[in-house]
Amino acid sequence: MRILRFFRFHARFDAREPDAAALDACTARANDLMALSRERIADELLKLLGLPEPSSTMEIMMARGILKPVLPEIHVAAAKDLRNLIAAEKEAAIKAHALRRLAALLRRDASSVDDIGARLRLSKKARKRLACAVDPLSDAVPQALAYRVGLECAIDRLLLAGRTSEAKVLAGWHAPRLPIGGGALIKRGLAEGPIVARTLREIEDRWVAAGFPSGPDFERNVGEALSSAEQA
């Protein structure tokens, strides 16, 4: 625990190079981290990553192999990704998040990242966010992406990809609700059954692709979807 706290305190209070003797001692005893519970490791690591500027300290830790006994997936090359993410957060004026920064240090593979989350005994919610953040970024507009995967995940993916202006667009955005349900489609003449769900899904897809229109534009969308369903 003292090893992890040494680096966390360095990231928080000291921009200079760590004390050489202390750094050598931490390096020599890095394998001792294997004796710690994974919850405590995760707690200390996320506290470090949540600090305003942890990249220099993390780079020292990776270069010295401090985390290798417990997190071999984190390697020195990932330091650049962390620096880029922190720069993107600042440019977009979006609050830093430790899980997003952890995602920057890991391979972009949701399955392996979820395994790491389980190893660190992260909560189901934290593991879900971590895995979602590293999934491939689609070409969807920011609002459509946020509607499909959730606001947090969309912002994480955009910032990790360096698409700061698009991430900034989502700050304060709230996903609208689809203005119609299956019951309304049945009242408008659609037969009960699987066709209701299919038609509702088509309406939703059109609505999202069109930028969440309302009024006459939305009604036109519903009318076209109902006409298509009747002809099927």
C-alpha cells in the first residue's frame, strides 16, 4: 500500500522527479503488490488517476514496472494515450474521470477490459462503463451515439478518440424520449404481435437518424413506417 501511496502523493504534491532512493525501493518491492487485495489496488490507482495531472507519475510507474505484477496489460506506450486524453478533457472543459483515464491505459478490447475490471473487483456499473468506453467509435453524430450507448459512454469514447468538439456538444445534453409507443401504433390500426416491435424499432431508427424531430416531421416518419408495415 505504501508503494501506491508514494506515487499518488507524488502526483498530487510534487512535480519534481521522485526521490531516487525511494523510487528504487518501490521498484525493488513492486512484487509485494500481489499481496494486496485487488479492491485496495483499484482504490489507490483510481485515486491517482483522478488527480488533475497524473500522467507524469503514471509514466514513471510504467517505466519502472510498478504495476506489472498486478496489471501487466498497462505498458509504457499507453502513457501517450493518457496524456492525449487529459489534454482532450481540458480542451472540452469536461470533468476528468478516473475510469475514463484507466480506459486510456488499456487495450481497446471490451472483453479483456471487462476481465481486468473483474480482477480489480470493480462494481458492475464501473466495469460496464470501462468496457463501453473502449468499444469502437462509430461514425454516428454525437447525439445519436449518446442515445444508443448512454451519455457517459459517448463522452468517454469521443474524448478517448480526441474528438473534443463533439464531446463538448454533449455536455448538458439530455436524451429525448421516443414520442410514441406500441399501444399508440395498435390504436392507429397496426395488428398486435411482433410487427408492433419491428415497426416501433423502425420509427425509432428513423427518428434518431433524422436528429430527433418532432411535430409534422415525426408524424411523417410514423406514417411512412405504418405504411411500410401494412405492405409487408
